[in-house]
Amino acid sequence: MARTRAIATAVLLAAIAVTGCTTRQSGQPSAPSGQVAVTPQPMTPEGSTPKQRGGPSSRPVVLADGRHPVCLKAVDPTSGTITFDLVQWYFGEDAARAAAKDHQESPPPNDYYIRNVNPKLRTLATAGDAGITVNNLLNTQQPTPVSLAKLATLTHDRSPVFWITVRHDQVLRISEQWVP
């Protein structure tokens, strides 16, 4: 009796799972009352570039919306663009694990570790009102606002890690990562 009940329960759960996972094709009725119709979202294959919305003529997204650690390679105040190398920033225990995985000193000095696994350079436009702050480049521990032109002169020879905030392929904020 218990075995029959277990089999019946398994069949019922499988039926619910199959019914709940189907997608509605155009021309089919909508989901019955009390159920939510789920439209599957396309997945971006690993290593590919997501596309901006807008149909078949959409162009690839340079960098997903969000906050990202980068090293600046070029700052062009005339065109209002920055060219950067996307890096990985680790701090604390994460830094120790990442450094050990890369066969580097672990824990790393000053408790941070930077990994750069891809030398690909990207260029994005910077919003005219983008907030830009530096600290180490001006020998201070406090975030100090600067213009894009000043940032270009400060990073001409080298670039520490910066955090950029991106939305719709436009840089809204550039902040130097303070390091000891």
C-alpha cells in the first residue's frame, strides 16, 4: 500500500512539473485562473556578449549594467570616452583564496588581490555629469572630485583600479579604489 502511494505521489508530482513547465504558444489560451504563465528568458551562452533590447538591429552590450573594477587604459575628454581593461578585485578571505588558486602569495599583501584573466579592452561613453573621484592619485585617502580632463592627466602613465558604474553602456560614475 505504501509503495503504491509513493508511486502515485511521484507520478502526480511529475505531471505537475511537466504541466507547470510548458510555455504558452501564441493562439493558445492563457494560464488558468490561479496559475501564472511564465515566459522563459533567453540565456546568454558562456563567453558571448548579451545584446541590447530593441530587435534584430540591436548591438552587443559592451559591459553589463552595474559596478565593475577596471584599469583605465585611455581617457579621452574630447570624445568623453574611457577605454579600460576589466579586472577582478578580491578583498580579505576572498583575496587569499583567489591568490592561492593562482599560485601567488596568500594571503596577499594589504589583504587585496587583482586578477586580470582577459586583456580585452573596452570603450564606453562617459555621462557628461558623471561623478569622478580619485584618492591615491592625488596622495590622499579621501575621495576627491576631478574632471574627466584631470583624470586623463592623472592616469596617462598608469592606472590603479577604478570602479565604474555603468547603465545602458554609459559610465555614470568612476571611483578610484583606495589601497594602502
